[in-house]
Amino acid sequence: KAMRRQDILPVNRCQVRETDDGSLLTYVLKNECGEVPIYVGMINYAMIILLFLVTYVYLGMYLKQQETKFDEDEQTAQDYSVQVENPPESATDPDEWFRFFKDNFGAHVTVCTCAVENDLLLHTLVERRECLRHIELLLEPGESNDELEIARKAALIERDRSFFKKMLALVVKGIPEYYARMVSLSAKVKGLAQLSVPCTNVFLTFETEAAQRDVLEKMSVGIVQAEKNIKSAVADPKYLFRGEHVLYISEPGEPSAIRWQDLNVTNLQRLKSILVTGSVTFAGIVVVFIAVSAADNVSLVAGAYTITAFNVAFPLLAKALTNTEPHPSESEFQTSLYFKISFFRWVNTAIVITIVTPFTDTLLGEGGLIAKVYQQFFSEIVVSTALQLTDIMGHANRHILAPRATCQDAMNLLFKGTEWNLAERYTDMTKILFLCVWYCSIFPAAYLMCAVSLFLKYYVDKFSLVRTWERAPHYGNDIAWISHGVFFPLALVATAIMSSYYWAGFPYDNLCPLGPLQDAAYGDINFTVDGKVEEFNGEFEYEYCRQNFFGRGGIFPFVSKIRKGGATWMTDDQEVVTTIFGWSSVAFCVAVLFKFLYEWFMVYKALHSGVYKPVGADKQIAYSTLDQKVGYIPTISSDVFSFPLIACLSEEVDPQLFDWKDPDRPFLYYDLTEDARELLKGSPFDYKDGFSRIQHYSPQQEPLHVENLTDSVKEFIEPIMTEDGKWETVLTVAEA
């Protein structure tokens, strides 16, 4: 009974028979796979080395080349811009920044955005505008959206509600619920508008790429040096802002990748939220493990399809969790999402199968580990690809819901395309690679099936990108480098460790031969296995020996000579291969550890000293001559609006600086400052004080120098656009 525990000799692998003299013998199922020659192990070993050279060394060089190529092929605002991450709190005047860089670098600032700490105000205004939008979509065509009329409508609906409708309103919001929330948010805006908002970030777009590189090189300092305001870190005292402030300047992401509503979040706030969402992700993995184990006990196909279903569904939960985290850029948002989905999919796709499958079932035909791995590849190739190609929700939106929309805006939203995330697409590929490298030693066909799967995913994603997916912001190259710098090293470590493990555990039956039985009467006996009568040879006697190096009694590296009790089941060739794989896995782990330590050291070094390396060559193309001059304009995307909401005075922004245009409505319709103006009408507070300021300086025009003017006159100087599209700084006649 002690030998028939599930982790030693499962019931399906042993049976007890009574001999002629009445004694009991336990007969066990022996895997007669024969000896594995050493050249098979060396082929596997060579493939791992090739994977290292191709996926890490060559791919790193290739990514660097492509990054340079893309940077040189397309000129964007990022190539001309810098971000000041620690400006003085009072430095909200774009003209002051223009003069600073003009006087000290001779550089012309074409666009300057002074962002202020108004995150809570923006969140409140966006939610209020969304409530109003929901109300408009619930109104009948032609009904007035005047606030008094909405209030009357909400009161009427709430008065006439039946008990059932009251219960339904707890789940599905109606006009009364949206209006009540909107009233609460309006009061909140009035309170937030009274708070002073310091300047927290400044985005400057220069006219030339050379000016940007010159500023980044000469003003490069470490974060710690800037926070402590160590003036000696600056190359020249004239680079001190206002003669005393050490500025920390970096190259920002693309304008569309800035999350203006979370731009001013602290690292501590982000860390707290990530810890909470990470804990929920871990709990989800535990729940999925239980579900996959239950499905695997039902059938092989059920287990594989359950894994695929969770792989498809979990990104929705991961995005909902990540949406609760404040991230200042889309790149950081996608990075957080990438780690959640990657961790889940690696465990769910590859590791769970290993855990739920008994060690002695590794080579079992139906229901064994290899059969499960094959079924998982088949599910990913067929089911996952079919779900993406059919695009069920996209077709439902376009062909069923859109024709029945109550207004043009509602229909436009249904034609935006299927939402997608770069992090989710990366993890969709990396989970296939991880599944391949995890089992390649015992299932070499994984290489072929992985190649087929990636081939299909590439072309299906390409089709979806140009046909069914919505337009995505410019994420940058962060995800690509994280995938290369984190995933591939970890995948290589997993390959080395698991290959060593599988070679050490062969033939996975937990049996070591003792020698032939002395009594030939214990010879051939018939048994029923899986409904078939089989003849077993009982001429040899075996003892239990734990071949599983994981768990109780296991030791790393998986080398027989350092294992307590040795490994008597191994052949000579197997011992040689196991020794090579075992110590090589140690070398891989040490190499990857040193790699991470080196990168952490470089991060630490960058904190204390500035390092700037330009990417690509200067194309010597002026920013104002670009076909699409996108500026760093504070905007916030919303699920209920076809275009982003504007978080600054849109009337003061050159329309050419927007990367979008609504053919039916002016920019003013999306301007959140208009909401604040209406709510603060009649109050002594200026609604403009709570919003970021943006200024466009045409290369032909420079701002008026106002050092010699009195403060009472300065506030009446403002930029205007002339009829020929140029900007001029003027003193208004009435105030003069």
C-alpha cells in the first residue's frame, strides 16, 4: 500500500497477484523504451545553444537595427522633443522656457506644453462628460439635453419606476443614476478648481532634431542629482534654470502615448496598486489551476480547451486590473499588462500541465504528458486562430448593433474596430515559444508545431491589424526590449533546466532493476490494462527509486553524482548527457543572473549620472515642414467618444498640432475647459488656472520680450493667429 501512492506508483501502473505458494507479488508497468544513445542528447543540446545564439544574440542585434531604421524612416514629434520632469512649481509660462533654451542653446522651441498637477480634476471632468454622454444616448432622438430638462426627465423616470425596474437600475444604470452622479461630479469640479496646481512636467518640441540632441547631451544628469539639486552635476552653470534649478531632461514618448490623466502619479502610488493587482493575478492563477486540474480529469481535450479558453479570457481581466493602476504613459501601462498576462499564460499553458500530470504518465500514450502537449499546440493553432479570424464581437457591433444605433456618434463607436493591446499580442506569441522550450526535450515536434503556430499568428495578426482592429497609440519599443531582455533569458533558463530534468528522469517509471527472480514460477502472467489483456514478463525484480528530481528529495543541478543515493536507473550515455545538461543549466542560470545584475547596475548608474546615446542619424528635416506636426496636447481617450477629450484650451492650440479631426464637430466640442468654464461661471475663480498651458511658436515669429513691462501689463499679452496662419504675440488694445 505504501508503494501504491499516487506520487510513487499510481494504481493504473501496478497490480497485485497471488503466486502458487500463496504469497503476494506486486507487478508494475515498466517503460521499455530502450537506451537513448548519446548523440540524441547532443542534438538536443546543440538546439539549445542555437536557440541562445538566434533568439538572444542575433535577435538583439536585429531589434537594434530595426529600431534605428524605423527611427530614421519616420520623423515624429518625439524626435524633436524633450521632457523636463522636475520643473519649478511656478514655471507655467511657456515664454520663459522659450527664452531659456533660446538664450543658452540658440535653439528655437516650436511647441511648449506646461503640464500641471490636475490629475484628479481631469478624472472628474472626464467622468462627468461620460455621464452626460450616456444620458444623451439614452434620450430619444430630438429630445433636449439641457440640464434642467434632463433633471425633469430623471425625476419623472424615477417617480414612475416599478419595483422590478428599481431592482434593474441597481445593475443597469439609467438617466436618474447618471444625472445624480453628474450633479455630484459638478460639485467636485467646483471644489477642485479652487486648488492651486503646480507645474510638474514641461514638454518642449524644437524646430530641429540637432537642437534636441544638443540639449539632451549637454543637460544630461542623473535623477538623484536632479532631485538633490546638485549644481556641480551640470556641465555649465548657465544650464541652471533661473540660475539655481538642476533640470532632469529626458526624451519623452510619442504624444499619443502620454496618459495625461495619470501623468503626475508617484512611484509609491503605482507600486501599491501594482501589488494589489498582482495579488489578484496570482489568485486567478490558483483558481485556473484548480479548474484545469478538474477538466484534465474529465478528458484530454477538455483540459487543453480549458487552458485555451482561459488564455483568451484572462487578458480581459488583466486589462481591467491594469486600468485601475495609474501609469503616466501607454508604454508603462502595456509593460504592466505584459507581465501579468505573460506570467499567467506561461503558467497556464506550460507549467500547469507538468504539475497536474503524474510523473509516471510522462510517456503514457493517451492521457500522458506528451499527448497533452500535442493537444495544447493543436488547440492554440486551431481554436485560438479561429476565434481571432471570426471576430465575433466585431461583426456583431458592425452588422447588428450599429444599424440600430440611436445616433451617428453611437454608430461610429461601433465601427472603431476591435480593441487590442500590444502586450497581449506579444504574450500570445511568447506563450507558444515558452510551451515549445519547456517540452522540446521530450517532444521535439514542438519546434515544428511552434513554427506553424507563429507563422499563422503572424499573418492573422497582420490581417487583423489592417482590417478589424482599432487604431492604437504609438507605444514605442519598450515592450520589444522587455520581451527580449526578460522573456528570452528566462525562457533559455527554463529550456536548460527542463531539458536537464527530462533527461535525468528518463524512463519516468520510478523503477530500478534488482536482478532476475530466483523462482521461474513468477514468470508470464496476464493482466487487463485499459480493457485489453496483456502478457507481462515477470522475470526481473525491481525496487522503487525516485526518478523525479523535483519535489521531495530533489536537488539542483540534476546530476546523478551529487544526488543522494545516486541514479542507478541511468545508462552510461544517459549519465553523460545528464551531467552535461545539469552543469550547463547552472551556467545558464549564472549567466542570466549576471546579465540582470549588470542591467540593474546600469540603472543604478543612470540614477547618479546622466547618459545619453542618440538613436539613428539626424535627418536634418525641420519640424515645421513635416506633413503631420503633432504636438504634446493634453488629451484623454474615452470609450464613449469617437475622439479624445482635450484637457487644455483648444482655442489656443494650432489645429495642425492635432493628429485627429472630427469631420462633424469642432475641437471645442471635446474641450473639457468648456465644462469647467460653465460650472465656474459667476464665481471669482478663473477656470483656466487649473489646466495645462500650450504655446506654438512659428519659426518666423518669436514671442515678445516682456522683461521691461510692468506685471500689470504682462497678463494682457496673449498669442493670436493671423489670417495667413501665423502666430503673433500682441497686447490687446482694450487693456492697453
